[in-house]
Amino acid sequence: MRRRDVLRTVGAAALAAPAVRSAQAQAKTLVFGGSVPLTGAAAETGLNVNNGYITAVSYLNDKLGGVEIAGEKYKLELKLFDDASDPARATTLIQLPTAAITERAKKPMVQTGGGSDAIFTKGYKYVFGMYPRATRQFASTAALFKTLTPTPTTYSVIWTNDAFSKTAGEGVKLSCDAAGFKRLDAFELPAKPTDVSSVLGSVRANSPDLLVCVMHDQDSLLIARQMVASNTYVKLLFQGLGPQLASFREALGKYSEALLCSTYWDESVPYKDKFFGDSRKFAEYYRSKITRPIAYHTAGAAACIETYILAMQAAKSTNPEAVREALAVADYETFYSRIKFTPDGDGDPIIMGSMIGQVQKSKLEIVYPEAASSAKAIYPQPAWDKKA
């Protein structure tokens, strides 16, 4: 997930509250606006998010003929801007990407990119996130570590110097320390690292059982490649972002085998959905329209649109304040997840928390929690030169 410093902007895929305008005599249009990084450093995530928005709007308009709210039919329209992975540009383009501005405008923002704690600890009432805040996102991973045999005892953690990754790194330390793992090292890399050889030298010297990396996709790829090149081996490499993407797995090839990551959605999850039917049907529709491999950000973005619609239907209104009140008490199922927000607006850490995926034979399998698993976790991982 591209989770930038949300004191400046609200993350990879923030949708501002919809504006409602008359279209023709017998129809109305709901306009969803926001910025997405279609170019720049965060484009990999941004393109996946953008495709999720497009898929949801296409399906609701073309397959269902629009949506009904308070007895009236609405068609949906997107007005998205490429912020080029630059928070300042997003602000210039639409004037609604910051939590503070959204708050002053009293327009609810449901976003599927921002997880930094800074979004949810300032008392904002109009910003809602599809993920738990960063410091709460690692609890399920630490629980998985406890189930491994033989039980690992030590860990090291690496993060990059950006708002989300720094906060996520704190979450790793909190969760792993509380679970009884001994922390050997904690490393902070620059926001855009180009070489990690000195850090990997320390990893080799201390040889932790677990190495946890929390950073963006391309930085995860950099670390994995340099670990292979320097033959830096650990029994388990967890990379919060990266292995969930088909493009990452293809770029790393056989060396991606047994890497673990967080994932917030899989098309095998058993949720039922009012609009799409279920996860598999959503994935089937997506693939009928778009050739780019599906990712959990894609599903989260589509569910973001759906969440707005469900809140409007519950409120029986498109009035922003009424929609905000409906979002605050949301508790309903979508193909992506059950949707329920904390009083601060982030996703409920249990209900909307992550599953754990592991690359097995080039495919991402769910290995935790057990109720959602499609395979058992491989541990320890093979040495780099033993990966097939």
C-alpha cells in the first residue's frame, strides 16, 4: 500500500465525498473525486487502485443499471487525477486530499491507501480507512510466528523513513516484543534506499530467525535482490508489501519462493456481497475487463466505492453529513471484507485486519489465519540456492 504522510495527503487512493448533480430528467449522477498515483514511485499501487475504482463503477453502471438510494436511481462517475506520487501535486489538483481540508469541508472520505496513525489520532470525524492503523496491523503476523515449528526466538526489523513505514515498524516491535520474541536489531533506511549492504552485513552477523521488512513494494524488491546477491539467509523473510504482487514475484523469479507478506483480500475468501455476489465473481468480472493482474488494492478500491453506496442506502440520503453518520456505524459484508470502522475511523483491527500470504510455487497462498488458509506455511524457508 502506498501510505504517505497523511498530514499532507490521505494516501494512495483517497476518494472525496461524492457530489450529486442532475444528469437528465429521469436520472442523477454521483461523482466520486480523488487523486491516484498513476505515474511516479507509487504507480504500481496506484494503477491497481485505479482499476478497482473503474471496475466497481463499470459493474454498478453497466451490469446493474446504477444504484438506488432513497427511491432514486443514480449512475456513478469518476473524476480521478494523477498526482504523480507527489502529495503537493494532489493538493493542487483537487484541494481535498488532506484530512484537515476534508474535515473543514465536512465531506466524508473513504480511502483505501492511508494507514498511518497520523490520520486517526487527530480527532478527525470525516476520514475513514479500509485498513487498520499502522501500529495495529502486525498483530496477526506475530500470532502466525508463534505457530511455526520449530518456534522462532529472535527477530530483526527494517523500515524506511516515511510516515507509514516508520509507524508500521513501531507496530512490529510492539507486537513481536509482546509475543516474546527477542529483538536483535532495528534498522531505519532512507525513504528511497538504493543500497542496503551495511544493514545486511549486520543481519548476517546476528543471524535472526525472522527478518521483518516494512516498506513499499520497490524497496522490498531491492532488499530481496541484495539478500540473494550477498547470500544473506534468514529462516523467514516477511515483507509487508511486495510478494502480494504478481509483478514482484515475476521480477524476483524463483527467489520469491517462501517469502511472506500481508494481504487484505483473496478471491477465495468466503464473503457474500450485495452487488457482485462474492469474491470470485468480482474477480471474474475484473478479468473480463482488465488484463492487469488483480491485487488486494484492486479489491479494496472497488469495496471503497461499494462502502459509500451502502452508507448512502443506509442513510437514505446523499447528504455528506448523513453519509458520515452511516459510515460511523457501518457493519455490513462486502466481497472484500466485513466493513466496520473504529470510533477513530480506521478499519477494525480484527474484522478488517490482514491475512498472511506466502509465495508457494509462484502463487500467493493464504497461510494464516487457519480458517482462511489455502496452504500450510513453509518454515524454515530454503536457502537461496536451493529454491526451485
